[in-house]
Amino acid sequence: MWDNFLRLMNDTGFVHLDIGSLIMIVVSLVLMYLAIVKQYEPLLLLPISFGMLLVNLPLAGLMDPGTTVNGQFQPGGLIYYLYQGVNLGIYPPLIFLGIGAMTDFGPLLANPRSILLGAAAQLGIFAALLGALVLNHFFPGLGYDLKAAASIGIIGGADGPTAIYLTSRLKPDLLGSIAIAAYSYMALIPIIQPPIIKALTTKEERQIVMEQMREVSKTEKIIFPIAVTIIGSLILPSAAALLGSLMFGNLLRESGVVGRLSKTAENELINIITIFLGLSVGAKAKAELFLQPATLGIILLGLLAFAFSTAGGVIFGKIMCKWTGGKVNPMIGAAGVSAVPMAARVVQKLGAQEKPGNYLLMHAMGPNVAGVIGSAVAAGVLLAWLK
């Protein structure tokens, strides 16, 4: 009887809990707290943190692959199969499809120059990439080779699906750390960006009132996604999956003839894929992979990436302000990171604080949606270079 009891106990997860698993369970609970109580990017942070919890529960086997025992196939864990959508590069483009269906590119078309602000705000990608290589030079044990550095750098695009897509292609072992860093900093944009914006601009610049934007025709909105898909994919074929999905979703929205498909893309489809993606990515954060010095480096470099991306957009905004004789509020450059619409809302809030009644939201949305395109293009460049 005692032997049976010991055998039963040995089959429970309690006996197999180690310090690493306990730490990761606590980390997952902290992330759940931030998602639920603080509402920091809850749509993805909550599934990611729960996936992290599940994969660090001993003996659950949710990420175990299928095996063959005595000629009989034993299926693997649930999340192992869900993860194949990440592994095969399926989920991120589908997320982009939904984002495209939710996005109005009108502000970008009304002010095409704002695409330059979206491009300038990708500075953080390359700053973090170089930072990772420098850090690895002094601490080679971190293992930041060129592919790892590129995967870390893409955090600066402030685009979670793009970061997941590129990392799954270049450095899958870092997927959990990079995804958590990317979405955590995206959630913290209202805290990270304002001090940087204020440090790089004067009060007079922050008070600039911009002219009302022109109205964009329906024809322009329909032609835009088609043209971007053709030109972008011909120039950079490696970006076609992300860019094409984004633009197809937008075409569903703007065509006005497939309302059911557009609503499905921006609601049911993106919600289902978000659940699968979050659980799968969180399940890559096993203790033995996550609790490494390299993870701390990723967290620090991710902050560097966001800071440089914000700074790059604001600095180019100041240049545009000079070019236009003071007609461009340089703060809108900070919205060039592709965290839609959080970054644009930060700019709107700061503008209203500096000059009550100043409405910068639509002006900031131009570089904001340009940043979505910019991060996809940057990922395509890195993928073409390193794959």
C-alpha cells in the first residue's frame, strides 16, 4: 500500500517541481496581474502568460511532440500542435490580415510625407541589432549571433506579430523572451515615450497646431493596398507574406463589397488566432530556455530599441518641422512606431496637455500606420539578408 502511495505521489507534478519552474510560474502570475489589473496589452499578454504557466507545470507535456512506441503513434501535447502555426509562419500573417481590416490608411494617404516618419522610427531596430552584437563581443556567452541580434532588434518595430514572425524564422529558441519583451514594452508605451518626446522637443514645438488634413477619396483607398502589395512584394519578396496579408485585409475593408469577410477578419479570425498565438508563444518560455543571462540582455536591449525608435521618429519630425516652416508638430514622429493606435494616442494626449484643444490624433495616425508597413519591410530586409 505504501509503495502504491509513493508511486501515486511520484506521478504528480508536485514531486517534480524545481526552482526554475517555480520562478517561471511566479513570472507568469505577475504577467497575468499586469494584463488583468493594469490592463497592459491584455489581448496578448494574458494568453502568453497563461501559456507560460502551462508549459512550466511539470509532467503536463503540453509541448511534447508526438512519439511512436511499439509501432503505435502517441500524440503530442495540445500546445505543441498549436505552436506549428508559429513554426510554419501561419499565425503572424493572419494577425496582419486582421490588422489590415481594422486599419484606416486615410491619414497616411492624406499626408504621404508621414511615411518618412514611420521609416525613421525603425531606427531602434538597427540600434538594438548593433547593441546586441556589441554586447556579445564583450560577453560572448550570451550567444547573440547575427540572427539573434536581428531577432532582438525587431523588438524596436513595436510590432508583436512581426517580432514573432522574424524570430520564429531566425532564432526560435529566443521566441518566448523576445515576444514577452516586445508586448511588455508595447504596453508600456504611455510610460516610455513621453519623457523621450519632451527631452527632444521644445515647448513651442509641442504646441504647434497642424492644418486640417484633406479628405481621401474611396478610389485612393482601394488602389493603395493593391499598389503597395505589388510594388512592395516585387522590391522585397521576403516581406510579401506580412505585407500582402496586411494589404489584403485593408482591401476587404475599403472595397465595401465583402462586409462579412471584413468583419470576420477584424473580429472572429484575429481573436481566434490571437488566442492560439499567445498560448503558443508563451509555451516557448520554459524555465531552461528563459532563465538565462541572454534573457536579461533581451529585456535591456528591447528598452533600448523602443527608446531609439521613438527618438528617431521625433528627430525626423523636428527636421520636417524645419523643412515646412513650422507646420509639422515633431511629436507626431514618435507615433512612427507601429503600436497602433497607442503611440498616436500618446501624441494626442501630450499635444492636448501642452495646448488644450490641439487635436493631433489623425496627424499622428499617418506615421503610426506607416510604422506597421515599415516594420514589415524591415523584417523582410533582415529575413532576406540572414535566412
